[in-house]
Amino acid sequence: MRELPSGSSLVFCCQTAVFTAMREISVKITILCVGRFKERYFRDAAAEYIKRLSRYCTLKIAEVPDEPTPENASPKMETQIKEKEGAKLLSWLSKNAPDPSSLVVALALDGKKMDSIRFASSLQDAMTRGTSHLVFVIGGSLGLSDDVLKRADRRLSFSDFTFPHQLMRVVLLEQIYRAFRIINGQPYHK
């Protein structure tokens, strides 16, 4: 048996216990999105975070088809497009996240803003309270329909800025990974 520096065994045991406890909770996370990745660099970045997250949770990316949006779409047409995409999202949610142990979080500009520590705490709190399936919903280029926003249990905002929805997936994956590192007391750059 290898000798650890003084005090190290306690830290190792505590971190192992936290990690083991988190694995026993076995949370499932789905990122439900409108549209597919078009650029390879977004796909590659997402794949890297999905690989890293596999030790903490079961993660799935679910995509519903986006609707073509004309360049000069009227506000009425944009609303119709969001409603069509919203219907697809709601259909997926009704089939895949119908039970009370699912928590649906819509990414929206008017959502709650929080830092990484608070996000990690929120994630841990949801798991501790019995949430077995977290679903993060990312809309298409026009955002989410009112019906999807009403269906969501929570709304989350990363910024007042508008991000491309493909980039937002990568940012969300990174923050989920960062949250699990924080929850488990593991180092991660600030």
C-alpha cells in the first residue's frame, strides 16, 4: 500500500465519498434542442464535454428539427415558426419527461442568472430533492415559444447577450461539467 502525505487520506476519502454518493443518485440529464449542429467544431467541443460528463451522469442530447426561417420573416411568421418548433419540443417532453421527478429548465433571456457556484448548488439541490431527470431546453434561432416557457419548471439565463443556439449547447455542457467538478470538490480552473 502506498503511503500518502499527512492529511491526504482524509481528503481522498471525503472526495471519494462525495463522488460515490453522486454516482448513486444517478441523475439523467438531457439537453433538448431545436436543430442540429452544423459546424464540426461545435460537435467536437460538445463531444469532449459529453465524454467528461460520463463519469458523473447519464447525458443525452435530443434534437427536434428546426423550421426554415426566411431572412425577412414578419413577426407573425416568426411566432408561427416558434410555435411549430415549440410543439415538437412539447411532444418530446410529454413522451420523455412526464413524471414529477423530471425538472425542465428552459434557457431564456428572462431566466434567472447565477454564477457557476450557485448553478452547481442548484444542480445538487435538485438531485438531493429526488430529481432523477434534468431536461435543459434550448430553442432555435428565434428562441422558445410561450407554451414551452410555460411548461418549464424553471428558466435559466447565462447572459443578457444573445448566443447562437449551437454555441449555447457547448456553454451549457461546460457549465454542467464545471458544476459536477464543484459538487465533487474537484479542481477546475476559474
